[in-house]
Amino acid sequence: MTIAMLCLVALSASAQKKFSVYAVGFYNQENLFDTCHDEGKRDFEYLPTGSNRWTGLKYSHKLKNMSRALADMGTDMLPGVGCAVIGLSEVENARCLADLVDQEPLRARNIKYVHVEGPDRRGVDCALLYNPALFTVDDVVLHPYVPELEKDSAFFTRGFLTVQGRLADEKVTFIVCHWPSRFSESFYRESAGRQVRVIKDSLLRVDPTNKIFVMGDLNDDPTDKSIAKELSAKSEIKKTGDDDMFNPWYNVLVKQGTGTLQYNGAWNLFDQIILTPNLLDRKEKKDYTYLTYLKNQVFRRDYLIQTEGKYKGNPKRTHAGGVWLDGYSDHLPVVVYLVKEQK
């Protein structure tokens, strides 16, 4: 596959320079379950006899729908290429991922996946899709979510899928997350923020050049304590110190007033991709010698939005009010674009 290239005019030079652009995304799959029971998991509502009457027909439609959206992510800037890497949440198992990447739009790009079975009681895990022509995997670790309170010794939730590899000939790490839900107190997501920060800091101590992306459904907005304080994710590049992270989604929610999911008619922005400072042009020199953050977007297509009824204007999900909508997800995808000067 030919990597899509963009030619940008260098502001400080009379000659044109050529740049490579890469897209990195995240997308909550909203219950990508197969139709078979996984021993020890509470997946009963997603069985043919379960409350959702989850048949082979519904499963095949879900795969087709999600693969369409995943293949379209990143194509606004990179037509025909899309994302080099996409983090996923709410995937039941490796079987679902194998079926997903076997769908035509993903199979055509030879998309591969990374998955480690986790301890979630419902059976949903995080995963990573990647285009092997653009990203190579070197190491995979599922760091468990560790309860901080003694009373929570039986509390099992998704861990932090940490995938190290190389993108644009540079070392990068993706920490794919699905933090505790809003049925749990804020403390549990704050704990997740502290634990992810420890993982991030330990990776940077080993190699300060490692460029780290924390991505996922964090079940909190960029303004919440778990992200703004515990992860120390700043809203502006110029405010991002060496020990902080940069959160490009803060102003999307606060200033643009939009997000990735709706609740009672208001937008939340739980789906985020947060970056370490070594991915930023903090001095505004427009020096793209190394892989550098360029822009971000909440990825939208008309087919991802409900167009009628009670949920008009919301992301078009698979089920709503007990009715199968043959939709996609109750979350919208997010994408960040990175740029690097060609040598």
C-alpha cells in the first residue's frame, strides 16, 4: 500500500517540503458481541435467546456497519488509506475481532488486530486495530486495573492495553482504555487516571523519546478530575509541561459545545486521545522533523447519526428502547492527525 502524502508549503522557506500524514483513531464499538456464550462471562443478553435476540443476522449487520465506519475514519485527510491505528473498546473477544477485520473494507487494507482477554465480568475488552504497512507491533501488555480500596477486592474491570511499536520510524505506545462506568463513583475513574499516569511515566523513564497516546472511552469529560488532575492532561499546548499530557478534546467540548455521545440532549466527550509533550510543537516553530500532532476531529458521517424519532441527532446505536436500529454505536469516533517531514 502506498502511504498517502501531503505537500505543504513551509512557511519559512521558499521551496516546498513534503510531509507524511498519519491518522490515529479510537472508537467504542458498543457491544460487539458474537452469538456464542463465553464461559464465565455475563454475555447472556447477546445470545439468540437473550433479551436482545442477538442472532447471526444482527451480528453480521453489526460487523458490516462497524467495519464501514472504521474504514472511513481518517479518510478526510487520507483518502483510501485511513487510520494507521485505531483503539477499540467494548469488544467481546478475539473471534469478534477476526470477524471484524475479515470484512471487505478492512480486509482490503490488510488490517490486523491486537487483543488480550481481560477480566471484565460482561466480557468486553479493549483492542487495537492497525495497518501493518504503517505500524509495526513490538510489545503488548495488559496492565490490570488495581483496586485501591480494600473493600473493592472483588472489583474487576477492563485493564489498560499497552501496545508498543513503530510509526513513521519512531517509537510509539498506545494505551487503550475503557475506564469504570458512571455507575461507579468518580473515585474509580480518578484511580484509573492515576494508574495510567504511572504506566506513562514508567515508559518515559525507560525511553524519553517514546511517544505515548492514552486513548479510550474514559467515561469522563476532559474537564473532570480523573483526566485534568490525575492524568494531568492540559487544554492548551503552551500550558503542557514536561510531566503533563495534552488533551486536544477539552476545547472541542468547552468552546465548540460538541462531543462524542449525548445524554438527555447534552453532549459529553468521553472518547479521547491524549498525547505526551514529545508529540507537540510547543515552540510553534512548525518544525516537523519528528512525528508531531497536527489536528484532531470528532469523526462524523451522516450514517452515524439518528435522523428521526426520540433519539434524532444522537449517534445511531445498535439498540434503543429495546428496538434494534441496525445502527453503529452510541459513541462517535475520534481521530488525531500527525505530520512528519519526508527525508
